[in-house]
Amino acid sequence: MNTRTTLLLAAAVAVTATTATAALKAGSWDLAVSRNAIRLSPRPRPGCPDCKGEGG
């Protein structure tokens, strides 16, 4: 790979990570990362009329 391609790939990864972080903070999602999996799950919302903030 040449230098330009490497720099463009690194910039794309950084932008993607920043966008994902902003989306997770803005929404009600929880990100769990382990060595074998990346799990994205909804967080309980205190104002939910169905579960009253308990989740599920």
C-alpha cells in the first residue's frame, strides 16, 4: 500500500469511530466490546410508558 492510501484509510477509520461515538451518546444505546464480540443493545429509558424504565 502506498502512503496516500494508508493515510486515507486511517482518516476514514477515525471519522467512523467519532461518528459512532456521537451516535451512541445521542441515542439510548449501550456498546459492549470484548475480544470476540461487539454488542450494541438498547438502554432502558426512564420515560418509557411500557416498562417504566425497567428495560426489556
